[in-house]
Amino acid sequence: MGKIRFGIVGIGMMGKMHMTNLQRNPHAEVVAVCARTASKVKAVQEEFGVPYGYTNVDELLANPEIDAIVVATGADAHKEPVIKACKAGKHIFCEKPLAKTLEDCAEIEEAVAANDAKMFTVGFMRRFDPSYAEAKAKIDAGEIGTPILFKGVSLDPDTVLPAHLEGVKNGIYVPWFIEMGSHDTDLARWFLGGDPEECFATGDAYVCKELADYNDYDNGFSLTKFDNNTTAYIQVGRTGTCSHVESEIVGTKGTIRVNSVPRKNYVSQFTKAGVVEECQESFLMRWRDAFEGEINDFVDCIMTGRKPETTAHDGTMSLKYCLQLHQAYLDGKKK
Amino acid sequence: MGKIRFGIVGIGMMGKMHMTNLQRNPHAEVVAVCARTASKVKAVQEEFGVPYGYTNVDELLANPEIDAIVVATGADAHKEPVIKACKAGKHIFCEKPLAKTLEDCAEIEEAVAANDAKMFTVGFMRRFDPSYAEAKAKIDAGEIGTPILFKGVSLDPDTVLPAHLEGVKNGIYVPWFIEMGSHDTDLARWFLGGDPEECFATGDAYVCKELADYNDYDNGFSLTKFDNNTTAYIQVGRTGTCSHVESEIVGTKGTIRVNSVPRKNYVSQFTKAGVVEECQESFLMRWRDAFEGEINDFVDCIMTGRKPETTAHDGTMSLKYCLQLHQAYLDGKKK
Amino acid sequence: MGKIRFGIVGIGMMGKMHMTNLQRNPHAEVVAVCARTASKVKAVQEEFGVPYGYTNVDELLANPEIDAIVVATGADAHKEPVIKACKAGKHIFCEKPLAKTLEDCAEIEEAVAANDAKMFTVGFMRRFDPSYAEAKAKIDAGEIGTPILFKGVSLDPDTVLPAHLEGVKNGIYVPWFIEMGSHDTDLARWFLGGDPEECFATGDAYVCKELADYNDYDNGFSLTKFDNNTTAYIQVGRTGTCSHVESEIVGTKGTIRVNSVPRKNYVSQFTKAGVVEECQESFLMRWRDAFEGEINDFVDCIMTGRKPETTAHDGTMSLKYCLQLHQAYLDGKKK
Amino acid sequence: MGKIRFGIVGIGMMGKMHMTNLQRNPHAEVVAVCARTASKVKAVQEEFGVPYGYTNVDELLANPEIDAIVVATGADAHKEPVIKACKAGKHIFCEKPLAKTLEDCAEIEEAVAANDAKMFTVGFMRRFDPSYAEAKAKIDAGEIGTPILFKGVSLDPDTVLPAHLEGVKNGIYVPWFIEMGSHDTDLARWFLGGDPEECFATGDAYVCKELADYNDYDNGFSLTKFDNNTTAYIQVGRTGTCSHVESEIVGTKGTIRVNSVPRKNYVSQFTKAGVVEECQESFLMRWRDAFEGEINDFVDCIMTGRKPETTAHDGTMSLKYCLQLHQAYLDGKKK
């Protein structure tokens, strides 16, 4: 089998990152990129040495040299390329969240089911992080007994707030329980093996108070009862001192933590203020291995015929849970 | 001023521990003990060199040589000695929880108010732990901005389960949200500066399943909205791998954690399994400084006339919150 | 048996600390103190409630009510009270280092041998620190195989430098390899079970350069070959960022570290600079349990007739090793 | 400028690793490989898609399409390809140690000097590890004052011993002070900014006792006085519980540690035995970023004309220091 030939739809930060990782994979090559602005398409083609460039996903999908696509557009623009690519019989790697509404998710699931001969997955890259993968393996091996509680904390540093507020003012509504939370909702389902039943959520726009005018918040705290008698605590925030994603899975016989102290690297420093360990600054650095791992796994699935673990339905269920958390937050505010 | 002369009511593990700490305090002496069983009273008198022994709190309170009492009986036996000691004009140090019902709390508060010339406090010793005290000082100094979230986790090792189940079967009903939780509810109020408004709780008798027959549980998870727009996550359990109490206070500008890794001491060991740090085994060891600190502070209050920070009302409010958590747990089970 | 009645010779910081710990021990009481200055003796008697006060050790030893003494004078003033107390048939707890010359050590050892019916020990309190005691127990249990290397690092914060320089200028010559090093030389012998054979040492007066004029230094680094084919690395310094004593014992099957990160307490703080853990500020705080443990153990030895583990000969051998390190340092400077 | 075209001399584990990293670099391509065994050359050509294969370095160097070579042969086979490549005017990246004798180093330095228009460096990849690079940057920025002590510990797990002993029996003599030590000697010079003056070393074949028959050892401990009044402690071993390289740089105002706890990833696990963090298993995993960083830096040097920081002379001085340590060890054994 020759190299898998990829087209990348959406060439922002995420699209470029997947491009770089695909170019590192000896079994894949990126042959096309697609975005709305012709000049950007051309610039990316030159920077990364990509032969074909398109401003229209139909043209890209019409190119018979393309085996697979990466959908890295904004979340509300996933549906069109995914459904069209299903009809065109391509393999599809879609960024998370799968979509912004459950209706869109349903349409996507239907299209994906009709294209079952091809591979489809959603980019919940945390599952491919070496630490999360090891945590899952240990849990599956029974090392902590039966999982009863998942705790997920996902924080961005407060430096992201001005840009986020600007976006919100311009109508880009991506509350953190949905945008960031989609990772934690996926992890909760993955580790607990159940689905959410009842949610309770609090929080507020504590630092960037203007967000409250848009039903948005900079910190959200939630507790969710699962249908298999387990529980998930999910906390999201944009006011951290660093980029910090930590998780804990409590079992009946032990507990596993991932990234409880978000060390930037192996340096510790003795100062008059104490022992200091600098923290993780950017999610791209933190998840570098995970991003590379997920796309390599997808290429491997295409090559071997193995189905990806994460399905379109996982994407739907993660979003459904996110929307529940967000609604629970809004309900709490009404009281 | 001479030494403060103490009588100790209740001479179980806690009573003896307070005795030892009082005997170490150069400004205090223990002159009397009181318990129901005469032989035990006599044994403790001999072991600790205590001149007076009583089997009846009235007799103890009638002794004019006694300035202050420590109430270390079971939680439902606090009310009687406290109210009588108030009437007798003694200083009173009462173990936590203040009582087991809000009605008892109200009676105690009333009696304490009428004995206002004397000192009264409740034994929330965590406030006197050097680490918690430092956390509070840092927070009061503004080091983490405004607190918005308290997370309290209090776990006992699963070795406590058989004895606990035995107790439950014998009618001793101390669900963990009330017994252990009283510390966390006090800390939540202390750190957040507000009171609980709405609670959501889950959990179950996951390991010691028989507890469910008694409306008891071995793990409880809860999220509580506070009246000052802050939130508390409180988790209690009896299935830990060690004795582990950790707390986190999240502020708008930083976060403080206490005992995130419950190290037993300063030893770390490199083994084939990895780097291992043994964990805290017993709460008496973990809180040794705190227990000594709280009683020393109480002695100091008596000597200087300064009022203890923790009031009878704090005891009431802590219990009220515990009962809310416990009820939220029961409500969740009914669905 | 009644309480062991102690006299304390030398009432500086160390003498007072031992006094406090003895007063906490239910089997001991301090009945006399002795120091050169009558006014200080009187002040200490009043502060601690001690019946007898002396300015002359002979008078103290002549008091038949005294069973045991603690020698807490300067290192060069240990010999006189120890030898006299041996002749007077008292139990003796002597601060470390045993003396400042090997000649004095020999005289002490001889006197102690002649007073063999009584207890004698040297105050190497680190052996009684819970972490060191656990490390020793694990090693004795074979958990790290055969020890082959001891690494000891003992640092004081640089805030001690001005007072130290002042002392040196006034003729108080206590180079760090001798003063602080005596603990590490004792630990090295304790953990490795051998004696030093050949030393190599470097270092300098890097920060407090004036010390070099007095053959003193603020940092000393050394490597020592032991007679049982093991090795010790000992590092002492007065320019730390905190008070930091850490040790490592490397065995053929594992390694144990003690206090690698000198955490002050259980607090960790997330700040923009990273995760910060404050460090140990004072040796009295760090070794509080150890100091209390060593004196309690000594009291227990007297009561039970068990001989203390640390002998006068250990004191001699520790000093001998210190002097070797110090000489190796001086030899290195001559080249 | 087109891509830099590399030839790789030596296609063992290290040669393949550099190949992979060069193939990931968008500015480089590997056009040739060279090794003694024709079948291996062919296999590697096919696995990695390399157009030219040689069994003779002269033929490789005669290929005008080759701009640069990576020398990844055994240490005693570095001299020939390096000197020939200098004469052929190629850029050269040479693995460490530079050679096995100072005579070979001298010849190499001479040849490199005569090829000064081209780039040359030695593969001390630790300098490119993000943590070491950050440590160096902090030190250069004065964060710890003046460095006075370097401590380097480099341990392999004892699982390497059987293969090592087999090699030694077959005449492959690479004592750890030379093989592994070359990294630490380079780091010591890099951080301290001086050169070794006097060494003292101990150690033994504690676990794999047969090594002693070959003047080899499984643990070496050393202290070295530097010509700028600083000191280096270097410890190497093959009996660790894991692959563990840690370093500490002590300055007059602070201390920096790298990899003090060799965590494998971000997982920590609560078990009955305590909190466990698994450790680094392989040096390839630990230094993945460093290896990629060093070759990327070399490519960048070629492209920009900037000279690599690590020179042939650094390679010589590192080896000289290694040989001093090894000799000091042997001298100690004679006594």
C-alpha cells in the first residue's frame, strides 16, 4: 500500500498542526489543503509544500488522488465537509467537538454510518496522551478496582480572556463547558464507562465580568450523576495561573492522577521563596505527543482496517453532556 | 494568674489526647476527669496523675477548683455537659460536631450566649494545623485574589470499614458527610466566607455494600452553591488507600493546596516500581500539631480574654451544612 | 521508680530546648541548671520553674538529688562536666560534637568507661528523626540491598553568615565540616557501617570571602573512601536558600532519600511563577521531633537499663572523621 | 538554499535515530548511508528510503551530492571518517565521545581546524534537552549567582549488566566514567566554565563482581577540583532501579536541579504502598527532544553559517576529564 493521501480542510492553528504531524508520518502525505481565502491557501501550500489548493470543499473531494481528509474548521462548520466527504467515500478525521448542536451530530452520525467502509474518528487527543493512555491501561487492568469517580479540571491561563471576550462580543459563543469541556466529558465517559444522568453546575464570570452579559463565564464547576452509579466532577476555567489540565480517577481500590502538578519540564529551582517548578504554558506543548499519537493512530487504522476507538457517537455523547452542563449552569443562574 | 485548671468530660481517645496536650501546656493543668464507668475514671486518674475523678458531670461542675472543661463525649452527649457548664460559669472547649441535631445546637448556642463572660469554642482543629493556618493567612493577605472555590477531600483508609459497619449495625449512625464532613463544611465556610445555599450529592456504598441497608455509604461526592456566589466541592470516603485529607482553595489570582500528596514523612524511595512516598496512616499523627495548637489557643484565650475565633454558631452552621449534604445524598438515592 | 531528676549544664538555646523536652517527659524532671553567669541562672530558674541553680558544675554534681545531667555547653567545654559527672556517677547526655580534639575525646571515653554502670550518649539527634529512623529500619530490613554510598548535604541559609563571621573574628573557630559536619559523619558511619579511610575535599569562602582569612569557608565538598569499600559524599554550606539537610543512601538494589525537597509544611501554591513550596526555615523546627525523641530515648534507657545506641566512641569517631575532612580541605587549599 | 543532504556513517541504534530526526527536519534529507555490512546497508536503505548505500566511507565522501555526514560508528571508529570528511570538505556531526584516546582527539582537532569553513560538532545532546537548556539560560541570566558546584548522577538500570559484561568479556572496554561519564564531564565544564585539575574517585563492581577482573566497575563516585575554584561531583552507575540522569548546579544564590525525580510521565498512583510515580525506562525516550534538538541545531548552523556551540575541543576536554576520572578510580584500587 502506498502512502495515504490527505487533504486538510481548515488551515488555522489546528489544521497546520495536523499537517505537520502527517508530514512526519512515513505512511501519509498531505496532498491538498482547503480554506475560504485563496491567498491563505496559497501561502500554506508554499510553506508546507502541498501540491493542491482549494477554496471549496467540493473541488477537494472531487480530486480522486485524495484518500482521507482532516476537518479542522470551526465546530459549526464540521457538518458540511464531513457529510460531503462521507458521500465521496473518504476517510475522515474530524476535530472536536463534533458539532455545536445535537441535530448536526445526528446528521453526521447518519452520514458516517452510510460510509461505514471508511474510517471516521473525532479528535479527542487526550486519549492518546501517553499518561492518559497509561492511566486507562492501568484501570482496564484492574489496578484501582472499579472506577467510581472522575475528576477533570481544565484551566487556561487568564491571558486568554481578552481575546475570548472579543470573540464573544463578535458573536462567537463557545462557553468553556462546551469548548474545553468536550475533552473532559469525553474522558469522563471513557473512564467511567457510563453516561450522564443528572447535572448540577455553578460558577460565574468572576474575573472577566463582562462575559456575564453574554451568558458566558470564566469558571464553571459541575457534579454529574452517571447512569451506572458513578460520578463526574468537571471544572473548567479561564483564570488559571498556567495551562493546566489534570484528571483523577478514583476507584474502589486506588486512585490515579494525571498531571496533578503541571510541570513544564524537569527543572526545579531553589529560591528564597521556596522550591519552584514552572508550569505548562501552552496546550500545544502539553499535548504534542497526544496530537501526533491520534493522527498516527488514524493513519494506522486506514492502513490496517482497524476501526478507531472514538466514534461519531462518542462525539455526539460528549456534546450532549457538554450541553447538559452548560444548561445546568444557566439554570443555576436563573434562580 | 495561676494555671488554668481543667476538667475533662469523656475519656476516650479524644479525651486522653486533649489531656496529654493540656499537660504539656505550662499554663494549664488537668485536675479532674469524668466518665460513666468508675473503673475507667480511676485508671485514667492513675495513668495521668489526675487528682479528681467523677462519674457524674454535676459533681465535676460543683468542684470550685475547676475553671474550664473539655467536652469529649460522643456528639449526642455534648449538650448536657455544655449547658450545665455554661450555667456553672465554666470555660468550655467542645469537640466537633457541636451536636447531632440543629435543635440541640440551638439550645447550646443559647446557653453559651448566657455565659458570655466565659470562653467557648468548638474543636475544628484543622484551622490550627500549621499548613491550614498558613493557607488562611496567605488568602487573607490577598495572595490568591478572591476565593471562588473550595475543594475538600477527606478519606479514611478502607481498614476502618469493618468497625464502622459494626457500629452502624449497633445503631451508631454517623454518616461520613456528618462525622468527617463537619471538618470540611467548617473549612468551606472559613475559606469562602459564606454559607451554603443549594447542595447536590451523589455516592454510594461501593465497597461495604451492606451500609446501603442503613442509608449509609462509603463514598459521598457533593457540590454546593454558596450564598456569596462561591462553590464548594466536598468529597468524603472510607475507602482510601491511606488517611488522606486534602484541600484546595481556588482564587481569582492563584490557588493554594494543602496536603495534595499525603506524605507520611520526608522519606522517598527508589524501587523497581518507581519512586514511592509512603502516606499518612493515622489522623492522630497527621493532626498532632493541630490538636496541640487548638487547645493551646484555647488556654491562651482564657488567659488573655481574647475570644476564640470558632464560635458555637460556627458549630451550628457546620452541622447544618452537613445535614444538607447528607439530605442531598438521600434525595439523590430516592430518584 | 520515681522521676529521673536532671541537671542541665549550659543554658543557651540548646540547653533550654532540652529543658523543655524534659519537662514534657512524664518520667523526668529538671531540678537544677548550671551556667557561669548567676543572673542568667536565676532567670532560667524562674522561667522554667527549676528549684536549684548553680554557677559551678562541682556544686551541681554534689547535689545528691540529681540523677542525670545534660551537657549543653560549647563543644570545648564538654570535657570537664562530663568527666566530673562520670566520677560523680551520674547519667550523662552530652551534646555533639563530643569535643573539639581527639585528646579530649580519649579522656572522655576513659571516664565514661569507668562509669559504665550509668548511661552515656551523644546528641546525634538525626538518628531519632522519624524519617531517618524509618530509613535505617528499611535499610536494616534489606530494602535497598547493601548500602554502597551515603550522600549528605547540610546547608544553612546565608542569613547565618554575619553572626558566624563575627564569631570567627572573636576566635570561635567552628568550621562547618566540624560543627554541622559532625551530624553527617555520624550518619555516614551509621548507614554505611564502616569508617573513613581517605578523604578528598574542596570548597571555599565563596560568599563571605573574609572567612578565608581564618582558614574557614562557607561551602565544603568532600568524598571519602570507607574501610568497607563504601563511599561518602558530604557537602556542608552556609549559603543555602533555606535550612536544608538532605541525605541519600544508595544501595545495590534501591535508594532512599530523606528530605530531598525541604518542604516547610503541606502547602503548595500555584502562582504565575509556577508551583511553589516554601522551605524549612529553622533547624529547631525541622528537628523538633528528633530532639524530643533523643531525650525521651535517653530517659527510657535510664529507666529500663537499656544502653543508648550512640556511644562515646561514636562521638570520637565522628569527630575524627570531621577533622579528616577539615584537614583534607586545608590540604587542598595549600596546593 | 536547498535541503542539506546528509550521509550517515554507522547505522546502529544511534545512526537510525539521527536518520529519523533528519527525515523529520524540513531542511534536511538523508541521501546516503554507510556501514561495513552490505546487507545491513541495503536493509536500512529500504526501511528509510535512502537512495545511496556504501560499505566504504571513501565512496560515500566521493559522492558530490553529500553536504554533511553524521558519524555514528563506535567511539574508536570516529577518527577515520571524521578526518576524511574534513579533507573532503563536508560538514560533520560526530557522536560522543569524540574518540577513545587523546591522541585521536588531537588528530581530529587538527583536521577540523583545517576544515574551518565547514561545521563540526560533537553530539552532547544533553545541552539541547529543554530542561538543561533552560537551566543554562537561567544560570547565564544570573538566577543562581555564581555556580560553585556541579553534581551529575547518571545511572542505567541493572538490566543492562549482563549485556555489558558480555561486551567486556569480548574486549569492548567502555568503563562508565568514559562512556556515560562523557556527558557529565561535558555538562560540568559547560555549567562551571572551567576545567578539571584534580580528581578523586571510588566505587567498585558491587553487583556484577566479575567486572572487577577487567578493571571495570558498576558504580563510580568522584569529586573533582576545577581550575576556577569550583567543584564537580560525578557519579555513574549501572545498578539503578531505572534510567536516571539527574544534575544539580549549586550557585552562590540558588540551586537548580534537573530531573531529580525521573518521572516517566504525568501519572501518579495512590496505592496501599504509598504514592507511586513510575520512572524513566529508556534513555531514548528521556532524550528524544534533546536528540531531535541537537540535529536540528546542526542543520540550522549549516543553513545560517552560525558555528555550533560544542566544538571538537570540547570533545577532547570531555574525554580528557573522563580519562582522569577513570585513572583516579584505578589509582584508588591499587592502594
